[in-house]
Amino acid sequence: MTNSPTAEESSGPAAPRRGAAWPALLALVLVPLIWGYNWVVMKSALTYVGPLEFAAMRFVPASLILLGALAILRRPIAVGSLATVAWAGILQTAVNTALTLLALRTGPAGRSALLCYTMPLWAVLMGWIGLGERPGRTQALALVAAAAGIALVVASSGAAGNLAAVALATGSGVAWAWGAVITRRLMVRQRMDTLAITAWQMLFGGLAMWIAALFFPGRPTTWSPYFVFALLYEVLPATAVAWLLWTALLKRVSAGVASLAILAGPVIGLASSAIQLGERPHGLEAAGLCMLVLALVLVGPLAVREARGA
């Protein structure tokens, strides 16, 4: 990936002024922190609620909050290509989150986070094919380091690893990458409003989860102080704030670089699960964590340059 604009950006309308880059730069810091700790919150919350119900409780209220913000700010609520926005939202929110929560029911939170974050591997390939965003030398090195780190984590599970949990967590990464590439294409080619596209994606994804929960109900919801905290954390910082910042990042940074830049998320997820849940990495898993940190160090400065110079 080079630092020059993509073909779509060069031929499209004028890029936003540089001062508008702050949401993308903020996303590089806040999104990994919020989503990293979110793995522990989701894992703990599943003792009180079914996975599909929890996903619906997360995205529908968050989408209504963002739609309300659009109305208050008097910004256009309608978006073009609504069917495409809906499909991207179902992939990024519904399918991704559902597979993640199902994986968390049987696998450790830290390992599930890492497998979900195979997303950059798929995003680079899909972005190259679908958007013509050819990976550059630094991005390729970061990609190799990330792939090696994830492979070490998977290998570390050995006979104790749950194959179903591994497949579900990896599938969530594929769905997330597919949705991210579609969203990136919409943001670059059609210049859609960041707040509007985020709100509609969450609404479609949340409604899809409600429908799925009707056909495949989980355990009855048990209300407790921790579950209330978990639900508030999911709706506000982990969904309304973080997904909005993530969409802003995709608007200014290529899908592959954006995906690699938030690799701090699973690192924080591993650390949080070790502290709060006692799931401490060791051996090959610890080595894989080091490789992910290396990938982050390689791609972090590249993501900052792209965000500032979009």
C-alpha cells in the first residue's frame, strides 16, 4: 500500500480538508482500547443472556441513538444504495458479532479475539481485489507478522483447542473484512455521511439479530448489576462510539491499513482476559502475541500518515 491516493480517490470529488482527519486519528487510539476490553465484557455477559439476543440488544439501541443524533444535528438521514449499506451492516455487525459470541461460549476470550482479528488478512486480499488497494512493502511485512502471530496462537491450542470455536472466530473475521471493504467502497466512491451509514448499518444488523434470535433463542436473560454494566458498555462506547470512529477511519484510510492498525485490540483483549479471567498466554501463544505487536509497530505509523494526508 502506498501513501498516494487510490484511483477512486483521485478521480472522485475533492477529499475532505486535512482538519477533518481528527476522527480517524482518534479512532487509531480509542477503537483498539474499547474493542480490546470488550472481549472480556462479552465473554462475561454471556452468563446472563443468549448470544443472538445480546447482539440485538447491542446494535438496535445504538442505531437509534445515532439516528437521533442525525436528527438533532439536522444532517441527512437518507443514504444511497440502501441495499448495499444493509448488506455491509449485516456482515460487519450481525454476522461478525453473532459468530464472535458463539465462539466465546466455548473458547477463551483472548484467543477468540486474536482469531477474529484475522480480519486484516482477508481485508488486504479483498481490498486488493475489490478496491485496487495494492499492499505496499511495509503493509506486506506487517501482514506476514500478523499471519505468523495468529498461526502461533492457533498452534498453541493443540489438542485442547476447540475446532468449532476456532472456525466461528475466524469466520467472524472474514465477515468483518467483507463488510469493511464494502463500507470503504461506499465511503470513497459515493462520499456517504459517516454518521448516517454507521447508524443504518447498525439498525439492519441489529434487526437481523432480533429475527435470528426468534428462530434460535438462547438462554433466558438474567438481569444483574454486571449485566446492566455490560449492556451499557456495549451500546455506548463499544458500539455507538467505536463503530462510528471505525467508519470514519475507513473513510480516510485503506481497508487493509485500517484493519492492521487496530491490531492492538486483540493484544488488549489478551491482556484483559489474563487479568480479569485468568486466561494467561504462554508458550507459542505468547510468541504469537509478540508477532502481533510487531505488526502493529510496523503499520501504526503508516495508518497515521494515511489518515493525516488523505
